[in-house]
Amino acid sequence: MVESQTEDIFHLYGHGDLYKRFKTPLYVTGLLDEVEEDVLEDFFENFELSSSILFDEFRFWFQYFSASKRNSFF
């Protein structure tokens, strides 16, 4: 996913402030580089994030969620 798509999805789900904080770590880690838009959208639909969440917490929960989706048999 490219940066503009990522930013749009964060804003769409009300996490614009998180995107501002996470923009650089997302770029440096490449966390969302190979992720489809619908996976990030599903994550935001299923997880309630605190505005004080740290990037490492976000990364942990996002990776947990995306791994569980890949390994789902349903």
C-alpha cells in the first residue's frame, strides 16, 4: 500500500492523529508496504485503538491481526 492510501484509511477511520505520529515509523519499518487496503480497514473495524497507543503496540496488534487473517480457514 502506498503512503497516500495509508493516510486516507487512517483518516477515514478517525485515526488521523495516529497517522501523523506513526507516519515515519510506518515508513521506516515498512509495516504496511505489502499490505492490501482491506486488511488495514478490517483491522480498524475490529480493533478499538486508544489515542495514546504507542507504535510498537500498534505494530504488535496489527501483525497479530493480519497473521490471524492469513491463517484463517474460514
